[in-house]
Amino acid sequence: MFTSRTLAGRARWGLAALAGTALALGAAWPAAARPLQEGGGEPSGPTAQAFGDRTAVPSADAADTAEAGASAMAAAATNLTYTTVEPCRAFDSRQAGIPLGFGGGYSLSPSLACGLPTDGSVAAIMANVISVNAVGTGYVRSSAYDPTMTAPGATVLNFNNKLVSSNAVPLSTCVGCAFEIDVWVPSPATTHIVVDVVGYFS
């Protein structure tokens, strides 16, 4: 289910719930087997949100939230333990219908989508980031969620026209934020992105 709203002059779209079952590339999204939280309930709240222009002027509230999230993440980055999980499809932009490109991307909550702990203990996720249906040659960047959309991030995947490519990479999360990670494509090239979670650091 999609809802549309405008934030700081940019259109954003929220996805209420995304299924987390295995999916062959290019296949239709399964209607059943949504990821469950502890206690058997379905995830509540948004698990993904699209964004556009990453050169937004930050508001005071957004800057305070980003600073608080960064402080929490720094405090959580010591003595981490890695936990493997049953592979889970946290996100597939083909289901949103909007590929990444021209600075656009998505804010994601893989922990919520895949039933990982949501108590703020997840400092990073281990994910396979996959490029599908690429048009042109480009790269995918990621950072911990940044409400100001100004974080430079790091390149997590390079992709080439019409080729499926993937990379296994740990992705830092924003602890205590509205979302956990941002993924985007700065270049004019476009691609759909799939994110499969295979473990997490806490």
C-alpha cells in the first residue's frame, strides 16, 4: 500500500509493509508470508520510504535528530556481536515501482521488515545489495538514515547496464531514528535495488 506526501518540496512515498520471503529475481512479489515480529504480529509502521533531492536544507529538528542518532550509533559501536538470521528480503524497489537514480533513493527499516530486534540494539545489518534492471552504468551509495538527506554515504555496489550485480556488505543503522538506512543512486543511471538481510551486529 502506498501513501503520498510532500516533505520540504519533495514527493515522498511510504510503504506500509513489505513481504520478507525469498523471491527469484524478476518474479512477482508473494502475497503471503509477511515477516513477523516477536509474538507473531505483523510489523507496524513504515519499513521503507522513497526520497528525491539529497541536497535538502536541514531543519533544526532534523539536525537534532541526526545528531542524537549519530551519538547513539557511536555508543553502540563497541563490543558488537554478530548474529546470523534466516535470509530475509527486506526491500525490493520493483514492488514500489520506482527505480533509484538521479539522486533518488529509499529510507529503509530492515529490522522491522525482517523481524530483527527493534529495541535499538541493532547497530548494523549484514545485507546482500542487488542491482536489477539497470539502465546505464552507475553506483549505489548507503548511509545510516539521515533525515537531512545530506550524508555523503559510501559506495556499496557498482552496476552495469542490463546486468544483475550484487555485493555483501555491512550497513550501519541509525539507532532510535524513524528509519535505519538510506540507499540512493547519485548518477543519471537508474536501477532497481533488492536488499536481503542475512545477519546483524548488536
